[in-house]
Amino acid sequence: MFHFVQIIAAMPVRMFYPTKIIGKKNIPKGACILSSNHTSNMDAVIFALKTWEKKYYLAKKELFKNKFMGFFLKKFGAIKIDRQSSDVTAIKNCLKVLKDGKKLFIFPEGTRVQNENMELGEVKHGVAMFAIKAKVPIVPIFISKKPKPFRRNKIFIGEPFTLEEFYGKKLDNEELEKAGEIVTRKMNEVRDNALNSLTKKK
């Protein structure tokens, strides 16, 4: 069902939002966390349609109020989360996805962040926590612009990394803060390399 919907929806989305993904080879086989900056509600849709393998995405519960939209969100791998509380069910579902050898796509800022220099907002602890508990690599991703109809865009995928030094440790706030700093640094490295690449081509 997923690939059928993917094929049907891919053509119009690719026409309206022409996007090139650079670094697909950096996505490893098996379970991993894809960690990206967040610019628009179209971010996850574009990525899902531009890459063949099914991935799972955290989506705020408000998006599921419409039953029609909720049906397709679930088919696309959306995991409902209540952002106003500690959603234990969503956490368990995310860990199950990873332990089943699948891919989880997360926007670690927790909300859309838009600024002139595409600077990363505050990175929450979720990516680090899931990566450590499931012992899977993290793939940093940078979306160079907010998607707009008929404007060309690029998505850069960096090399995967792990947080092995935290495996087996008690994940208190101090340890999660340290792990989160590594996630932030790796994501900013992809951003900086992407912006340098875009500047050189002008």
C-alpha cells in the first residue's frame, strides 16, 4: 500500500517541489535515525517520496484529527505524538521501529524553525535517547531551503555516526545533554558543508 501511494503521489510532488537529494549513499542499511532540520510541513512528504524505502516519522497528534489525512499519515509511517506531554506510547513505538530494523525520521528541534541563515534551533534529547537505547547510527540531514512550489531545493545527507560512548550508561539529563551536543555538532557540520558547497556554485 505504501509504495502504491508513493508512486501515485510522487509525480505531482516532484513537479511542484523539485528537490535534489545529495548523499543518499550515506543512508545505511537497516535501522537508523534520520535527523533533519525542519522548515515546512512538506519536509517529511518530500523526503518520503524522493527515497524508496519506507521510513517512520513522528507527527503531532493534531494532524490526525482529520480521519482521511490520518489514514494516509499512518500508511506513510507517521507515529502520532502528543508534544504537550511525555508520550510513553510514542516513545515505545519509535523504539519498536528501530528494534525491528527500520528507519526513523526525526526533526530534533521539535518544531519548524525558519531564519535567514538556516541555523539549527535547540535540539531536543529525543534523537540521542532513541539512538542510545536502540544502539543505532544517526544520519544528519540538512534541508537548504523551505520548500516552495516550483523552487528548486536541495537536501544534503551527511555521514552516519553513533553514540557508542553512551551505550550502557544511565541516561540522566547530564549524559543526554552531552549526547545532544554531539548530535547538534554533527548536524551543523552537514549544514556548514552544504552552505559552502552552495556558495561555491554561485
